[in-house]
Amino acid sequence: MRYPRVIAHRGGGCLAPENTLAGLRVAARLGCQGVEFDVMLSGDGVPVLMHDETLERTTDGAGPVAAQRFAELRALDAGIRHGAAFQGETIPALEEALALCAELGLWTNIEVKPSAGRDEETGSVVGRLLAACWQGDGVVSSFSASALAAARRAAPQFAFAVLADAIPAAWRERLAAGACQAWHCRADADAATIAAVAAAGIPLACYTVNRRDDAARLFAAGAAAVFTDRPDLWAPGEM
Ligand code: G3P
Ligand code: MG
């Protein structure tokens, strides 16, 4: 299973508004091979790129994402909070983001990010969409085991990663229980555990790594990849 070494976090990291098409374009322009983004459902069940359950931090809207229909979310500005240069950037539908990743040749980590109480629904909708229009160059992950299981039921042909802050002692059992092929965890995992996971042939990717020396330490321990807000710290050939 292919993993790029450096994965742009939330689209283009901190160099563009998070979870936007502009971010994906920035990542590609910098020479990134892979991107990660978060996917949540609109009120009417359309999967969109969004991290928070509420709109205030990243858009000019207000209130819960789940309280608005896709058409309403689409009218919001998802770029202005990052800077005037990105004014007018919209909240992308997952389908558009997948199409752009394919066009740009970007490996993609689709992180299923259900809003409260919508775990299975979100996983299932995302899985069905992936089965319909994704070529599978990448991996699907989620902090929610039930969302991930629902996505896998709808699209078992793709690769799945456990996403958890830490790596528990029973990591093998957790991978087996979720039928997952990779592990994504925080960058403060200890070197011995990273080495053990890597020795078992399981790709391990750590978030969020915004310094090259931290990345070098994780790679030396056996990590396959890092998620970063600063893809500009690496040259295209290094990623
Ligand atoms: O998927 C890795 C990372 O994105 C998880 O944290 O909160 O940035 O989605 P978060
Ligand atoms: Mg994420």
C-alpha cells in the first residue's frame, strides 16, 4: 500500500484555507504527492470538506454545519478567514475534491469526520460515494470506529486506517477488528511502539508535524508518513 512521506494536512496545511479546493491546488503546486482532508455531512446529507461541527472558525457562517443544507453551506465564504486573497473560496463537496485530486494526481486520505450522532450515516454516505467515483489512490480513516466500519461495508475494496490519538498495546487486535491496513496517530507516539508497528509491515502516519527535525525522528523510528501544515518545508522530491 502506497504512502507518500509528507501529506498536506487539511488540504494545503496552513498555506491556504483548510479543506478547500484552493488548498489542494497549493499542495499540488508545492510538489506534494498526498493530501488529507476531513469530510462531514451537510444537513441534507451531502458530504462536504469540513473539520469543525460549527461554521464560525473557517467560514463567514454561523452555527452547526448539520443545521444547514448543502445549498446554504455553498453560499458561504470558506476563504476569507484565511485572508483576502482567498475570498470567495467555497466549501467543496467531497465529489469535487476527489475529482480535483484525481486531476492533480494527489494520493488522498479521506478522514470521515461525523458530526455528533451521525457516525454510521456519514460513513455509509461517504463509502457509497467513494465506491461510485473514487479510483482508490489513498486511504480512508476516522476517529469514529462505527463511521469507518460503515464506510468499509459500502466500499470494502479500498484501504482503511485506524485513526487514534495513541497506539494502544492491543493495536494488532484493533486493526484486525476494523479490518484496517494502516494506523494514523499523534506525533508523540513512542519510538519503540512506532518501530513495532512498522516491523509488522503496517504503514504508520503521524499528525501534525510542522518541523523537519520532528519528521526525521519519526521516519527514523519507522513511520511511513507525516501529516503537516507546512508542506513548504520540504522540496518536491522529498515528499
Ligand atoms: O487525519 C489526521 C488528522 O487530520 C487528525 O486530526 O483534528 O486535524 O482532523 P484533525
Ligand atoms: Mg483531519
